[in-house]
Amino acid sequence: MSEWRYFRSREVREARAWAADGGIAVHENIWKSRGRKTCHLLARSEAELVTAARSVGCEDWWIQRTRTVHFDLVEVYLERALARCAGMARLTSP
């Protein structure tokens, strides 16, 4: 299972590098959606990305195939992803 990690908006390079190395990155988007926090979900490959997105309840067709293939996360999907990041931090902390 890939490790999940949260990245702040100015940590885009770090988020992309984490994903390229096989982790799942939850990267805070600078743009809000109707005043709500949004994040991008990133992974090394499209197959890994879709698997990660499904694990938080996203539908496959929500994928965004832009320069950086990603899923947009808001509301309950974002909460689930952030919980995975926090849960992973607890599992890997001494």
C-alpha cells in the first residue's frame, strides 16, 4: 500500500516528486471551490491514481487529464483523503 501525504499549496514540486516516487500526494489547491478548500490527488501512474481515488469514494470519470493527471478532492472525499494522510503519519511516527 502506498503512503499518503499532505502537501501545502506552495509544495507542488514536493507533491509531484512524492507521487513520482510511488507515494500518494494530497496537494492543497490555491483555488477554492465555492469557498471550500480543495486538493489535488496525485500518484505515479494513472492506474495507481484511480485506485487511490476509488479508495476515498471518487468515480473514475472524475479524473482530470491535464498536464498533471489528477483528481480534484472536495468535501467528504477530501476529508477521507486527509484522514488517510493523518492515519499514515500515525503509522509511520515513532
